[in-house]
Amino acid sequence: MSQTSKKISDSVMTMTELVLPHHTNQLGNLLGGQLMHWIDICAALSAAKHNNRVCVTASVDRIDFHHPIKLGDAVTLIASINRVFNTSMEVGVKVYAQNFREDTKIHSNTAYLTFVSVDNDGNTVKAKEAIPETVDEKRLYDEALTRRENRLKTRTKIT
């Protein structure tokens, strides 16, 4: 492994948050914006860990809310690099909600974000190559290219 590459497994970042009253809506469910905030932080930490530098959010793919996350649940976010392109990289985040009183754990969300590696002046720099090793990492690596192609097809330029 060179200075310009890292194993995908080395980028894994796990974060756990407790859903408190100020994180919820009137129904006692976690606010979607709060979850998106946590997803962005966990993904940014994974990208930074992989590249040993600051990485900034370039885009967030669609986020579906499959199950409500309730007040008092523990939310665990697991992020890792899926693939590096040049200066950009896709980071996947899986979200689990766990209720300790009911002894339940559900996979509530999956999100894909694109980050860009930057230097101290905010200029983009080449990101470290991501080396997939497991079957799951190789699948996500291949799927990331398809998602990137779809992102680029639908991207609109703001003037």
C-alpha cells in the first residue's frame, strides 16, 4: 500500500447519538434535519480519516426515511469510503436506531454523500485511492461508479 492509497476498511467511522427532546418533532420522532446533520458529520469524519486532511461536502444523494426514530433511541451511524474518483469520493452511511428498553435495532436509513478533499487554502487536491478488499466493499465500489454517472447526468450548473 502506497502513501497515495488506503484500504476502505481504514476509513470506517462509527458515531452514536442519543435522541433527546430537542432533537424531535411534535410526534416524538427524530427531526430529519437533525439526522442529516449527523450523517454529514459522520461522513466528513470518514473522508478526513481516509485522506488525512479536511474534506468538504459536495453533494448528498437522496435520503429516504424508512422508519421513524423515536425519542430515547440510540442512533448509530457507520460511514466509510465507497470509492475515490480524483479529488472527490463517495462516502456511504448506514443508520441504525436502537431501543434498549424494547431490545430492538432497525436499519432506518442509508445515505450516499460526495466529498472533496481540500488543502489548507480550500483548494481541491487529489484524494487517496480507496482499495476495496471484501465482497461487500467491492460491490459498493462498483455501485459507486454507477451512482456517480447518474449524478453527473442530472447535475445542473448554477449561473
